[in-house]
Amino acid sequence: MPSAPSVQEFAKSLGLKDPSLLHNQSLIGGKWVDAKSGRRFIVEDPSTGKLLCDAPEMDVEDADEAIAVALKAFDSFRKTTHRARARMLRKLNDLMIENREDIAKVIIAENGKPLWQSQELINVWRHTTACNLSFRDPSPFILPLTPQVAEGLAEVDYAATFIEWFSGEAERTYGATIPASNPANRIITIKQPIGVVAALCPWNLPIAMATRKVGAAIAAGCTTVVKPAGETPYSTLMLGELVSRAGIPDGVVNVLSSLETTPRLGEKFCVDPRVKKISLTGSTRVGKLLVKQSADTLKKLSLELGGNAPVIVYEDADLEKAAKGILVSKLRNGGQTCVSANRILVHRNIADALVKVMAGMIGSMVVGGGSDPKANIGPLISSRAVDKVKHHVEDAISGGAKVVWQYPSPLTGPQFSKGYFYPPTIVTGVNQSMQVWGEETFGPLAAITLFDSEQEAVKLANESKVGLGAYVFTKDMSKAMRTAEEIQTGMVGINTGMLSASESPFGGVNESGYGKEGSFMGIEEYLITKAITMDVS
Ligand SMILES: O=CCCC(=O)O
């Protein structure tokens, strides 16, 4: 294994204000530890291929210890008051915001996060609830920061909104009083924390997906073992450090880094009866595997899995608004989110005009890596991710689709030689026989299919086994509502490309999984309802 820079070198290379926030060890019971096996793996910057640092390859025996520690911590944590937990979360939120630039720099290094810099798109983005920049900082984009840092900041702010949101929800886990049919009886329900939770997180929004789970779990009184993706462990380990600084008791949040051993850890969480719940943001394939593996322990699962988001642009849509919405959804994180626009269904009469507006907008953006201060659209996470986009484009062309626009500058030169880049591309003439129709691309490919009627558009949109996000663009609100009601997904955006917010229930239907994250519903996933019947005669 090549040798990676030390954690001090890594922190120095990022210019962190507080290098002690950064760790390359796992966190168990408040202690920073290595894998019992001594194994480590290396993490690289996807925009340069540069080795960033290493981290422990935690294995089943480490997970066993972390679960034991979390269970012990649960004994006392479950008895803390709701108000005390709310205060802890508020402190954690404040610490995240205080350290947002350092956290952002780490996210950018490990994830290569891009930013659309076009002022118009930023305006759309800023005013969405997905990033609370407008109240956190009235002018984030005129700070002397590179665009990538701004994108990272947006994720930190989005991540912190889950902690802040659940600090409020912690105090609102109300039970019910139920009229009893037996006059001697009184029935009430109480809500109690479910127990030890395993939180399996993805690399695309490494800290936001962790806080969406951990915030709800802490609010409910649960303890957690968090498993960040192998590609992006450091921002979650930083979260672990901030959890300790916020005074949240040791063992409440444990963080295990892993790369190759991840499937073994997933199985361990499934089969271990001490783990009462698993929350996964990941692929449908992995979700199904966890369901099978946890059948014997009948584990409660929340599964936020793959999407294949349809966008319907009706003939009467405001084209500027539709183009911005599509691009906000399509290019956020380079197209690597589970709610990224995937099948763009456009009324035949406006397709050429829409492509022109979209091309104009993307054409003003710059593809590049972290070292390029002008870059708006960054790399994908890996060479496999680039191959998938390439393959979707080639497959669509061979099926008769046409590339109608592609990012004009060739992605050559030293800044692109080692990173995982793909030029943003628009294709039209996509149909159901093509791979891009059946699976999410997770990259900067806008795949357009034409339709002629509302009925046809809805039918096409519903041709998918998964159903997470969907988008509708039209000025006719009756048509928008009809469409939103008919689309088989867990979330629909009307005239917006951004669905995500801490206060909105996030989750899908069918093979996109089950359970809701965020919102007033998110905490329920971490609670059990107990009915108490009392004879008062
Ligand atoms: O990729 C999954 C989550 C995306 C989001 O929270 O907006």
C-alpha cells in the first residue's frame, strides 16, 4: 500500500483553522482508536487523484465493541430529559456552524464537491430550503472563498439544519390518551427510544446524511454506530469530534471508518440483536441485502435508496424556471444525488427551446477541480462513476439518441489528468430501451424524452420500479397538482428543482425504500410507541 500523508499534513494542506478537529482514527466510546487488525485504507481526492490521508479499516470485532459501548451508553442516555437532549443538539449545531469552513474544506477534499457558480442558479439554490445560507449568512457567495468552499459550506449548513431541526423535535415526542371501551380502564401511549441504531451513510452528502440520522437518533434518546462511506470518512469523524465538544456523552455517537470491510460491517449490524434499528442511505441493491440479512432479528429499517427522478416539463412551462430547476437538480453535486433529475420528459413543442436555455446556462459554468478557483462543476467520485455516465451516453447513442449539446472545452490538461471528470452533456431522443431510462446515471448527463400529452407524460414518469423524487414544471397549477398526485414517488417538486429540507419528509416508495427522514416524521423512525392500560377501578 502506498503511504499516505499524516493527519497533520492533511490538515495543513487544507489550511484548517482548527487542525485538532481532523482525525484519521475511528471513534468508540469517546476514544479515538485504530482497527484491532491494524489495517488501514487510503482516501483520495477525486478531483486530483491525490492521496489525502488514511483511516482504520474497522472490522467485525471493532463493530462488536462499538455496539457494546453504544448499548452501555443507551442505558443512561435513554433516561436523559428531552430538554437536555435538545440543548446538546443546539450546542452541536452551533459548533458545526462555528467550524463550517473547516468542515467544508474536508468535504471538498474527500468528495470533490462542485458548485454551480452561475448567479442565476445560485439565486435559485440560495432561496431553497436545502441550504439555510440566507439566514446563516446573508452574503455567503461574496465571501473570499473559492466556489468549491461555498459548495462545501452549503452542505455543512444543510447538515446543521438537521441537528437544529431535531433539537426542536426532541421535545415534541408526544404520546396520546385513548378513550377505553372498558369504563374501568385508562389507556395512554408513550414514545420511547428504540435503542442502538446503526447509521449507514453515503459518500455523496457525507455529513448531511449522517446528521439527518444522528440528529433524529439523539433527539429520540438513541445511541448510534455511524458508518461513513469509505470514500468520505473525515467529515463524519469531524462530526464525532464536535459531538464530544458539544458535551454529548461518550458512546452516544460512535464512528467506524471502513472501505473493504463495509459489507461485513453491514451484515454484523443486521444480525446483531443488540442493534435495534438500521438507517441506510444507499443503493437499492444494498437495501435489499440488508432486508434479507436482518430478517432473523426483525430489525426496524429505514431505507433511503436509489431514485430515477422523472422531470415533466409541460408546454406552458416557464422555460427559464424549468431550465434552472432541472440544472439545480441535475448538477447539484455533479448529478450525484438520489433525487437528481434523470429522465427529463419534455413536451415536443418546446424541447428545442428548452435545450437552448439549458445549454446557455451550463455553457457559462466551468468544470474543474478543487485547485481551480473558477470551477463550478466538479469531478465524479470515481473512475467507475465516470465509466457509468460514458456508458449511458454511448448506449443512448447506439439506440438512436442524439447528443445535442456537450460542454465545449475538452477536459484535458494537467488539472484533469488524474481526476474523475465527465463533460456535462445533453441528449435527446431517449426511450425506454436505453439504460439511462432504467437506471440513475449519477452524473452530469441530461437525458431528454419527448411527449405529447399529460396522460403520456405521467405514464412515462411512472415507468420505474423506484420512486423517490419527481419534478413538474407548468404554469397551470391544476395540472401541476393532478400530476403530483398521480406520480408514484415519495416527493414531488412543482416548479422547483430542490426538494430537500430538514423540515420536509424525505423518502421514497416502491424500490426506493421506506421510512421518512427529516421533518416531524423523521424522529418517529427512532421511537417505539408503548400503550399503557391502567385499571382505575
Ligand atoms: O442523495 C441523497 C439525499 C439528497 C438530499 O438530501 O437532497
